[in-house]
Amino acid sequence: MEYLVKITITLKQGVLDTQGKAVTASLHGMGGYEALQEVRVGRFLELRLSAKDRGTVLTLAEGMCDDLLVNDLIEERSIEVVEIR
Amino acid sequence: MKVAVITFPGSNCDDDVVHAVTAVLECDVAKIWHLDSLGERKDLIVLPGGFSYGDYLRSGAMAARSPIMKEVREHVRKGGLLLGICNGFQVLTEAGLLPGVLLANRRPGFICRPCTIRVERTDTPFTGAFTEGQVVNFPIAHSEGRYYLPSSDLDVIESEGRVLFRYCSFSGTTGDEFNPNGAAHHIAGLLSKERNILGLMPHPERTSEAILGCDDGALFWKSIRSWVERR
């Protein structure tokens, strides 16, 4: 089976998100977006994997997050697995 | 003294380190590509500044997983000296050889300017030629230099005396106004527990010769040589 893995990585709450703050300030400066409370900037990765089942794919994706893709000290992740064929 | 400087794709301060160490210590410095082997035993390995792997994913993340890092770990396990400057410091934290992480500067943007830092202790392989509390000028050039570690862990590294350099004023005072990037506890340089690994955001190789207007960095390299020769 072929799967698409969507990984969203964001800074943990409590870690200063300088990009998010800058984007928030820009939007506020443009006017008309007074409703905006906060922007948080993260990272989005799409991985294509070929494996026998969804569980295997999830284990592999979590391994890749632990080994390289995510720094647990400052970041958190969410993983979504989609079957493509 | 045997020195090696490792070049990763995107390193750009490797030649500066080779030049500075060669000029100050008049010793041979090997420049080693990250896919090659370290070769004969070295006294000091330097991970230089730059933008390894284009700073993709996170600064230093992919260089930290480069094949040569296995040999680098073996080198430090045997007590060899390891120095990471700027991007090299980021590689050290990503490799788990030093705790913490270097985040985007408090005020976003690249800072490139002279910088004063205070030598916190002199009983280390890297600072024997300085005096305690001495203020030196090592320039900074980074956009991600804000040292971060959860506060309970900061207490641990402080109690272990592992902060070797702090950002400060010309007279040696620390304070937010003298901290260029918002680093926790004004940390500019951090030692490993065994004190043979140093991560440093400022660049000693850029102030190693009087012709550059300041040669404070020369004392840094001489400290290392003295320590190696005494072993």
C-alpha cells in the first residue's frame, strides 16, 4: 500500500515564536484584522511511504520525527496518515 | 598540536578557522570534508560557522547526523577537545553533545557586529590564558543564537559551572541591554559536563590577529595549545 503522511510541527507553548510575533504585528499593522489574537508559525512536511499497513507507516513516521524531523525540546508534532492507493 | 576543521555542505567559516589557528599557533590544521574520515588522532576538532545544509529543517540538524559525527563522538569519548563555533554550536546541541537549542534571535534578523563577552572561568582547556572576568571582543554573526534551555535545566548547568562565556558590556556587566539575541542567562559559550566540549556563538577566529583590529581570539587558541601541551 502507498500512504501519504502529513506532519505538522509547531513550537511548544512557552517557547517564544519570533516569526509568529512578526507576522501578527504585520497583519495588525495592515488594519482590518483587529480580531486577530495570535499567529503561530510552524512547519509542514508530506512524506510518501510504501508499507504493508497503516500501523507500520505510523511507527516509521514517528521514528523519523524522533531521529531528525522534530526537536522535542522545543517542538511538538501531529501526524496524519492518508491511504493513497 | 593536531587540529581538524570539519567542512559540511554550507559551512563558510572553515577557512577562517584554518587561517586563524595556523597564523596564531603555527601548527598544521587539516580541513576534512564531512563524508571523509578524521584520520590520525586529533587534539582539537572544530565544527565551524556557516549555514550547514542551508539551515534547512533546523540549524545544524542535518550536519549533526552526518557520517563523520560518529568519529567525532568517539574523539570526545576519549577526552579529545571539540569546539563548535556559531553553526558549529547549533550542530553540537542538535547532536545532543551539549544541552539546549539555539533559537531565532529575540528581535528577528541577522546580527553581524563586534560583541563583548565575559570569561567566567579559566580552569578549562579553552580559557587558561585569560583572567577570570576578563572582557573580550569576539564578533557575532547569526540569526539564531538565542540559547534556550528549560529553567530547571539551566539551574543544573549553572550549578555545574558550565557557562564559560556570557554576553556583557565593555566593563563586564551583564544585562538585557548587553545581550544581543536574548540568550538565557546571557549564555554565549557553554561547556560539556566533562569540559572538553565547548559551544560558542561568537567567533574567536575573527579577532585572532592585530591586523583585524583586535587579537583577543589569539589568547583563546593559545589557551587550547597550552592545555594540550600540559596533558
